[in-house]
Amino acid sequence: MEKLFAYGTLKDKDIQETIFGRILTGIPDKLIGYAIQEIHIEEEFGIAQYPIITATQNPKDSISGILYEISLKELQLADTYEGIHYKRIQVELHSNEIVWVYSAKI
């Protein structure tokens, strides 16, 4: 199983049902030393804003989210959903779990 930390749209049950064909079960966790910013992505009907994590190296900064265990196939489906503007990176959560999370592709 793969571990995925979701802090944005991947926490949404409707999105999960669409991407994975099921609703995920997870546990709350935190990503320390990161903050959320917004990126603007051009979509079919205009510009949309989405959250993105940014490393700050400041231990006072944190992002609350949900830690999910998913299959490798589901992780690949999440890659497709996140698209060309995001990349998957590994980070360590407050719980000491090493997980995948999506960050801006630069």
C-alpha cells in the first residue's frame, strides 16, 4: 500500500468517488514546516485557484490534512487527476510517517 497525504481537493468525498470509485478512509495528520499558497490554473471555463504546499522550513508552519492508504493503481489515478501542474513528492508528517503529497511542479 502507498501512503498519501491530502490537504485539498483529494479530501473531498465526491472527488474520491470520481477518481477511485470509492470513498477513502483516513486519519488526520499534519505536515510541519510547510504552508498553503494558491496557484492559478487555466481550465476550460476560465482560471481556477487551487491550494499548493510550499516548504517554509519554519516549524511553526503546518498544514492539517488526512493520511490515506491507497493502492499503487489508485496513486497513479491521483497522479492523473492532479495533472501537469502538480508533482508528487515524499515528505515526513508529524506522525513520522513518510508519505506522498502533491506540490507545485516548477
